[in-house]
Amino acid sequence: MTDLIVLAISCILINNILLAQYLGNCPFLGTSKKMETAVGMAMAVVFVLVLAGVITWIVDTFILKRWGLEYLRTIAFILVIASLVQFVEMFLKKSIPALYAGLGIFLPLITTNCAVMGVCLINIKEEYNFIQALVASFAYAAGFGLALILFAGVRERILLARVPRPLQDTSIGLITAGILSLVFFAFKGMV
């Protein structure tokens, strides 16, 4: 049990998928201008990442490894992730059209989000068992959501500040992301 708690804390704070490993920065920068969009994207990524982490672990363990097809891992994982994103997209379009419109192009980008693929591959590389893969997938997704929401809060405040012209928009966003990643880097000594 303590190992799972340490794994979760490590995935959320120490090895944060966005700020420590810097995977998935396209939706991070693109959907963090408004808090509502950031929260919606965080929830969508949590759903997709947890299911993708679990399903890809099952596919890898029971199909690819059993039949010696590990070389098809990338293709199989992309198919799983793309299917899940299509499901989320249809669900949001039907039940929450405002969020669907707010996420725009960034929702389909979850399909090619390297954070989702990265977590699936990390689960396999670290040879996690099913429970560890589930915890790690959820914790990485929670860390993604935490970083995205914190960043959205900071970016909303930046919109009210006077920022020099050369640093406006993406430039100040990248600088802010760098500073925020330094904050998360301070957790490295915890575990």
C-alpha cells in the first residue's frame, strides 16, 4: 500500500508528465488560457489516460507479449488511444457541447498527445503490474490536470498584467511553464 502511495506522489509531483518530463505541451499551452477549458481538458485527459494506461497494459501483457508481437506495441497503443479519444469526443459533443466547442482542435490532439502515449510506454518499461499501472496512469493524469489548472490560473492573471510586447502570449507562457517546472523540480528530493 505504501508503495502505491509513493508511486502516486512520484507521478503527480516528482515525475510530473508535463513539467518534469515535458510531454504533452501542445494542449498544455493551447487550452490553458481559460480555467473552464483547462478543467475540461484535464478531465478528458484523466479519463483517456487512465483507460489507455489500463487497456494498453492488458493488450501488451495478454496479447503482444504472449504472441511475441512486442514490435507492434506502438501501433496497438495508438489504436487504443485513438478509439478512446473518439469515445470522449462523441460523449462531449452529445452531453456538454459548450466544453466540446471550447476544447476545439485540442480534443482530437489527445490522440497524438505524447503524454498519453508516454504514460502507456512508461507503464510497460517500468514493468508495472496491473494495480501499479492503474495507479501510475491515474497519478500521471492527475499531475497533468494539476499542472494544467495551475498554469491556467497563472495565465489568467498574466492577461491582467502589463507584459512587454516581445514576451506576450506564447513567449510568456513558455517562460511561466519553465518557472512552474522549477517549482515541481523542488519535489525531486522527496523520494
